[in-house]
Amino acid sequence: MKIYTKTGDSGTTGLFAGPRVPKDHPRIQAYGTVDELNAHLGAAVTALSELAQTGSGSGAAVTAADACPGQSETTGTDWPERLIGLLVEIQSDLFSIGAQLATPDPVAHGMCLLSESRITDLELAIDEFEGQLEPLSHFILPGGCRPASLLHICRTVCRRAEREIVHLAHEPDVAHCDQVIIFLNRLSDLLFSASRYANFQAGVPERAWERPKSGD
């Protein structure tokens, strides 16, 4: 079977169990951005895998333990694997969300695949990471080690996906987006916490935003 079908050459695409719509339709924009987020998460997983293979994250073990004694023991050389496992699970969640968004009537076709428990799982992961981090007292600039920088990109794409799905939900024939919106809202928070966690474990300090100095 060839990868190209030529059916989309006119600028339209087919929905699952639905009509063909323009490729700039809000529904296509929404699940296209979810797909983009998934690809960025894949890049973050690759960076974390490379870090795990080289053992480059091992130097932060003492720093992490000293900074937050008595906190979670998810420190040292195993922290990239912890993030990899979490992100790969989320990639599967995003596939489920994409399938739901690509289906005009997801309930009728059994395509509401995202479990409500996954929102709780994200919240628990956020709490785990935040339990090992110093509370924020200032805005921070995106960046740091490579995995953290990629996770910040994921966070911003996630926010865009959330905005586009909120926009889609305003369409009169669209329903069942509430749980997806909540999931993406939690996911963007998780990605922020995970980026801070990656920098913390790698021993990379955060850069604080500095308010511009007023002129003379």
C-alpha cells in the first residue's frame, strides 16, 4: 500500500466516520497541533534516552539529594528513565486524543479513549516533581539542559493545542471535549514541572527573568 493517496490534493481530508473537510478546518487544526506536540515529546524522549545511555545525568545525584533531603528518591542516574516512561505514556494519550478529535461523533464510534484516571496520574506526577523542587519566587526563562529546553517547547505547543481545542469546542456540532481540555491543561503544568525537574537533576541552574531597568 502506498503512503500517498492523492485524495488530499484538493486541500481536503476525511474525518473518521465523517465527511471530508478543508485541511484548515478547526478540527484539523486541533488534532494537527496534538500531533505536533506528540512529535516534540518524541524529541524529548530521544534526548533523555541519549542522556541515560551516556550517564551524563549522574553528576546531579548529590546535588539533588543535598538540596532536598528526605524528599522522593527518584534522583541520581535513574531520573531520565523516569521521565522517559512518563512521556511515552503521554504520547499514547495524545494518540487517543487525536483519534477522538478526528471523529465527529466519538461517543457513537467508541473513540472517547482517554481515561479520566489519566488526569489524576498527571497531577500525581506534578506533585512528585514539585516535591523535589524549590518553590518558585520569580519567573524563569525557558531553557537549561537539552531535555529541559525540549520540554519547555512541548509546554508551549501543549498550550496552543489547548487553545485550539477550546476554539473547536465552540463549534455547534462539537461535544465531548471537556475532559481533553482538562487533560491538556494539566499536561502543560506537568511539562513545566518536568522541565524544572530535569534541570534540577542535571545540576543546571534556572535563569530568572530580570525586569528591564527603567531609563534615566
